[in-house]
Amino acid sequence: MDAVATASPNIYTLDLVSFGRGVLDRGLVFPDARVGNISVPVDTFEILRIDDSIVHKSAGDIKVVDRSHLHPGQVVGSASDVGGQIGIITDVTTVLDLVDFDKSGMATKVIKGVSPSSLWRVRRLSLGDFVVSGPWLGRVVEVSIDVDVMFDDGAVCRVTDAESKTLTRVGDAMDGNHMYRQQENSRFYPGLRVSAPDPCSLFKATLWLNGYWNPNRIVGTIIKVKTSTALVYWIASMHCGTDKGLIDASAPPAYQNADDLTFFSAASHCCWGVADACFFREPSSTKIDDANGDAACAHDQDAGGKEEEGEDVIGDECEAPTAHVLPSTKEMDVRFYQKQLRKVFFEGHRRARRPQVRRHAEVKFPMVVARTHTSVDVLWQDGTRQHGRRSTTVIPFGIVNEHEFFPGEQVVDAAGDQSGMASTIVNNHIVDDGTRSTKRVGVVRSMHSKDQTVRVSWFKAAVCPDEAREVECDDMVSTYDLKRDSGHSAYYGDIVIRLLPSRSPNDSTAPLRGNTDLSWVGRVIDIPSGYVQVKWGDGNISMVLPNEILVVREEYYMDLWTEMGHWVEDDGVDDAPEEPGAANMDDGLRNPANDSDVEGDNEPAKSTSLLGFAFQSLLQLTGDLVARGKGYLVNRLPIPSSSPSRELSTATKDDSIGAAAMETSNAAVARNVVELNGDGHDFAEGTKDAYGTSCCNKSLGFPRFDVLQIAPPDHHYLDTTDEGGSRGKNWAKTVQKEWKILENDLPEIIYVRAFEDRMDLLRLVMVGASGTPYSHGLFFFDLQLPPSYPAAPPQVYYHSFGLRLNPNLYESGTVCLSLLGTFDGEGTELWSPATSSLLQVVVSIHGLVLNAQPYYNEAGYETLVGKPEGHRNALPYSENAYLLTLRTMLHLLRRPPRGFEKFVKEHFHCRGRFVLRQCNMWLQGYVVGDAHATESSSEQPCSAGLRLALANVVPSLIAAFTEIGAEGCD
């Protein structure tokens, strides 16, 4: 859930807010559509009121009174401690206050504390609802309703698929001052007066149920709304599971009669809110699908709330609702309303011999939600639980990093000696060698968010997958050494299914579509140790093992709607190009700390004082850290408010200036980027003198730019054929000019190789700048110049070894950058044939991608700079990027890219001792100075989790550096 204004971080979309005591002085928050630039801080919000009208209020005039949009499985933080630990909502209770309006718009009846499970909406299906048809589970992505309209003379017509027609509400302002929530509600409901811009053409084509078309009939009253058909995206079945191929081959038709669908659950983001129109269910109705799913938006809560005598229609404070039976007076109110029918008068349209008599038709009018009361149960990261907490005391936490864990989650040890499938990595593709080893699997008991440590109960090795796992031991582990167990991912609020024996489609015993068998689909309500507790659709609750169920992932219904076929409008968004082998890259990746050719079974017998000191530090400090369980996040400086552009700007250049001017401009670009990175806030280094800058700057005898005769066989684009036609006559000249610029202006920390036999290919390596998580690391890229260059930007591939150490550098090798056309941008952020160059690409990657605070490279995250949410996520991201940089070093030492074998060896021969010294400083818990840090932030060491993770990777680094005879290690 997004915060709707940067100036008011504790106000979120769909919050219920008040700005007075009247029934119309409440509403749901929406972003102010009048504000064109959403990144500009605003204090004004659009408020949807009970009568569907829109008002605009400033942040200082409104008060949050409820958050009914919270749902099980949602991550939340404490409103009073935004930077503290976070938790998972395990249950939600919502009760409603309903109001009835007369024709003049006055509230005539109020019923408080009504359970949503006793109601159904005017439109019986909401968008995103989970529905069942026989053995199939699907999502509703489109709904059609039929509307019966009665005219003043008693004639009645039926407008099919009314929401796609030009039928309009009489009296609605046309300036956008009215709206409704499309996912949950319909524009039309009984009692509404409607017409059309061209009523003759609309009503003439309708089905007339009483009377006939007459051009004088232009305004009528809706007397009935019926959900007729639904477009369903099928996602699972009791026989096929969630296999998309099998589902697509055998699923029912997408268009379904709404009466043939059985409701199971609403989408997690479907909630009850102010202005929702609804009816009470019939008391005798017990079929789940009678309500067609509208009760689901209450998150399966069946209890009502307490009516407070003497309270206004809307009170001042939102009290946590309690579950209990409706009072007798409330039952009488409900029964009275269920039997109450409004009289809609009309003049008979048929010609009669006797005088015309004024008649009436009885129509059931809906009530409207005037207020919601929501409480939540929360499971916090430290293992504590809170029940019945008021919804306004927690806030949605929308951005959660991969190193946040919660009690009950099953995890695997990503740093243990047994690292899953033994494999090798070739050009970022994981190649299985067929040897499977056992992973340690455990369950999270608690997490210390500031320490980045997790208490895990490790299971004994399972003899049979159908048996419950027994706990072997408890351990304190770094968050960076854990991954979620993808095979056991069921968690609070998840939709799950259990597979039943498959049957032939022609089997007479197979379930028929439209039945109400919901015993195979359910929702997770608890995660006891090693088990999953599920409430099934038939109301039963049972305990199952994780391998007995399949989790059905919930996607946004509009994404499913877009995917359904060519008849659906394209959303206009192109996916970023994906390189081969991108899928499942992490799952098969070995921990480089366990590679046999990096750290073998036989360690070098000869060890230096540095080696012995490091091992002693590791053994002693790791034990101390686990015992103490204390640590603090590494110091971080806030980025200045006027942060630099995400892309490197280029100065405009007249074509007549010539190559010399172009080279000068590019040299300035290179210097600016290097200076920008060099002046960044130190991540892991103390004073630069401590790392021997003389060694870092020492020439390795490796030219920064050179042209080789033959392109290396492992170049990513070697087999890529020209797809843009023949090159222009000036193409070679343009490439040679680029070579000259690179030769003259490359920074000292970037090395490029071009090739005579393939002028379209280049390979480059850059050294991570000091003061960043990438310090001393090497990062390799392959480039290809298209035939249309420089009209089109170069293609760039990153040698990731399956590691994601930066938001812009994908495991697949894709480099996400506006300059390359792989990310949105505007102006100077985009490639310009007249001003852009290869040098600009190279220094942009080094200076703007491999920077000191890479977390904020993620699209949209720049708005989190200086906020508790950003600080909470940025530091763990940098620590993990540092660890992945160390693992990348091991991969490079094991398999350096062709043509750079000597460079890699000599680089780490020189810098290996500084890499280890930096690791040792963290392991010792030294406070690292920073000339730019504030007095308080400069006194913060790294997290205990980073030190625990270093204890696993440093031994392999020591062995690898010793093997190549690194300085200080021989």
C-alpha cells in the first residue's frame, strides 16, 4: 500500500479519515489527481465520501481512524516506531456501521457493528475474487452486470452489460466530483435514477420486460442489478495443480455464467470501505455462493461488533472490534431491514377504460457502509504476538528486503558445507554436474533486525518427505547466509490447494462444474513448527505438511486481465530484455566458498601470521558474536537532498567541433564520475592510507586500452549475428573514433579490450571504488556495437556468476540503465547519437551503478532517502553487496574471463591482503572512521550478521589468495 504523499508518510491509500463529526465528514484517502508530479511533496488528498462525492482536504485537517485495507500476510511496522522491527499480520477483524438514506439524502437508519460475512454487495463478484468451478480455481478479472430499469409509466427494460454502455446516473456532476471503487463496486444499484446521452438509441436496443420502447422514456429508476457473466483466469485445479501448461490445455472456458461459479475468497487487497453499497443476506441462505464472494472482503470474519448506545453515527475514535453475537436489538434492526421494501411509484403505461390509477413497485434498496472498525493480530520478528491491535497503530511496510525473515518461515543454509546441487557456472548459466548434496533446512524462531541475525531451529535430515521434521539444534545465523526454502513457502494468508488423484475427463465420478466442493482449496491461518494449518473452503481446519499442499501465488488482477489474450488491450509496458539462463539462477548456484578448486580439502600447509591471526579471529569472534547476539548496523551517511541524477548528463555538442573537442568532453565526463564516486560516503574503509594506496595505484603492466587480434571464445556476443542489416560506410570510422577516446580518457580503474576480427565487440573490467561495497572487486562486462551504431546504443552484458549485487545488474547479465535503453528515462538520461559515447556508458556504470549506496538505485527508492524505511533497507543491502563482491572474487580467481587471466591474478596478488585486512577490521568490530560522518553515525560498527557471514567466506578467500601467492600471504 502506497503512501499518497511524501509530506504525510503516515497516511496511506484507502485509509479511513475523518474531518468532522457528520456522516459525510468521513472518507477514504486517494492520491490527489490534481497533483501532476507525484514526487513533489503535497499536503492535499482526495477523499471519497459516503455519497460517492469527492472532496479535497489538507493533511492537517484529517485524522486517520481506521485501516480496513490491511490483510493477513501483509508486512507492517509500528506507527510509533517506523524504524523498528516489522511484523506479519496473521488475522484481521472488521465490522461495519451501515446507514440507510431516504430520497432526500438524509440518514434514516443506522446499524452498527455488522459483520461483513452477513452482507453481499450489489455486484455479487468483485474483481480479483478467487472462484471455483468443479475442480478448477480461477480469478475474476472482468464482471458484466445486467440492469433492469423501470420508467415512470411502469415500463421495464433490461440493459445488458450495463457498465460498458452509456447509461449514466442522473444528477452526477460531469467534472469528476463523483467516483466509486471499481474493484469492489458497481456504478449502479437499485433506486438509482439513470438516463443516457442518447436515451433513444440505448433503450431501443434493450430487452423490454414490461411494455415497449417509446422515445419519451428517457429517465428511469434501477429496480434490479444482476451479475450475469464473469471473465475468469484459471490458475489451478485439484488434479493439475498450478502447472500452467496443463491448466491452459484443459481449463474451462474463460467466460462463465456467474451463477455457475462458487466463491472462495476475495483478493487480499479487496476490502470493505466507506460508500460500499450492500444488502443483508437472507437468513435462510446457507450456500456460500449465494453471496458470490462479497463477504470475503471481510477476511473471513464471521463475528459482529458491539453497538454503542448514544454514540454519533460516526464516533471520534476507532476502537478495536470484538467478536461476539449480535445483540437482540440489532437482530431486530436487521430483520426489519431485510423485510423492508421501498415503494417506487409510476403511472400505468397501458391504455385503460377506467381512470388512471397511480401504482407502485416494491424495490429492495441497499444500505451503505458509513464506517469500518478494524483490528489486527500481528506476529513480530522477535517472536512476540499481539492480538486485537487497533489497525491505526500499525502502518503498511511495502518495501521489504530479501534479508528480512519472520517466525515460522522455513529457510535453507546458504553458507553451509553442503550447498545443494553441485554445479559449475558457464557464462552465467548454471550447469548441473549431477551430484546432489543435502541442504540444511530449518525454521525461523526470531530475528533481531538491527543485528541482522536470525535464531533458527535446524531440522534433522528427513528420512521420508511425508514425515514431520524433528528439530536437531538451535543456532544463531546471519541473515546473509539464509535463503527461504522455495519448496516450503506457505505462509499466513496464502491460498493453497491439495492435489487429489487425477481422473479422466470422461469419468462419471468426476466433480461437475458449479458444485460447491471446496474441501481442496484453503487459506493458511497458522504455521506451527514444521506444519501448516489451513482453513479449507468447506469450513474445516486441518494440519498438513508443507509438501502436501501447493501455494497459489496471488497476482494483481489487471495483470492477469492483460495476459488473457489479443482481444485484451495491451498495457503498453515492455519487459526488460532477459538474457538466456536467467531463470532459477539463484537456486542452482553453489556457494563459492565451497568450490573445490578455490578451497580444497587439503589446505596449504604453509601459513603466515596473517593467516593464523585471521583464523583465530574467526573462531573466537564468531563464538562471541553468537553468544552475545549483539551488533549494530554499519555507519551510513544520508545522501544530500539534492542527489545527483540517476543517469549521467551529457553536454550538447555541435557536430562541427571535431574529434578533439569530443575527446575533451568525454574526459571531463570520466573525471566527474570518478570524483563523484571517490567522494562518496565510506562503506567499509577507514582512512585510505590504511590500505596502501600506493599499491592500489601501482601499475600492473596492463594497458588500460588495447586492441587484440582475435575476440575471446567466451565473449557473450561472439555468436550473435548482425540483425540490423549491413553497417554504414562510416561505421568503422565511428568505432575507431570511440577507440581513440577510450585510449586517451579512460580512468585508471577501468580497462578495455577491443578486437580486430570483431570490431563490434569489446570487453572491459572495472575496479570497485574505495568507499563502496564494491571496493577492490573486479566487474567484467561484454559489449556489442549494433550495425546502426551510434544511432542505437551498445548492448552490454554483465558477468554476474549468478549473483545479484546491484539493482541495475541482474543475475541474467542484463544491465538496467536508461542510457542503454533497458530502463525508462528522459532527456539526457537517454542515448543520444550526437552526444553519447562508449566512454559515457563505461563511466556511468562505474560511477552511478557501482556507487556507495546501491540500494537507492532501485526505481522509485530515491524517495526513501533520509527516511526510516530507506535507512532500514539500505544498510543490509550494502552489507550483502559487499559479501557478494567477495564471492565474485572467488569466482574470478577460479575462472577468469579469457584475455584477463593475468590481470585478475596480478590484481588480487596486489590487493588480496587489503581485502583480508578490511574483512579483519569488521570481524574485530573496529569502529571505522569516516570524514563525512556525523558524530553519532561514525561510532557504529557493522552488524553482527555481517561478521557471522564473513566468518564463512574469509577462509576461502585466505586459501585462494595464498594459492596465487598474494603479497603478505607468502
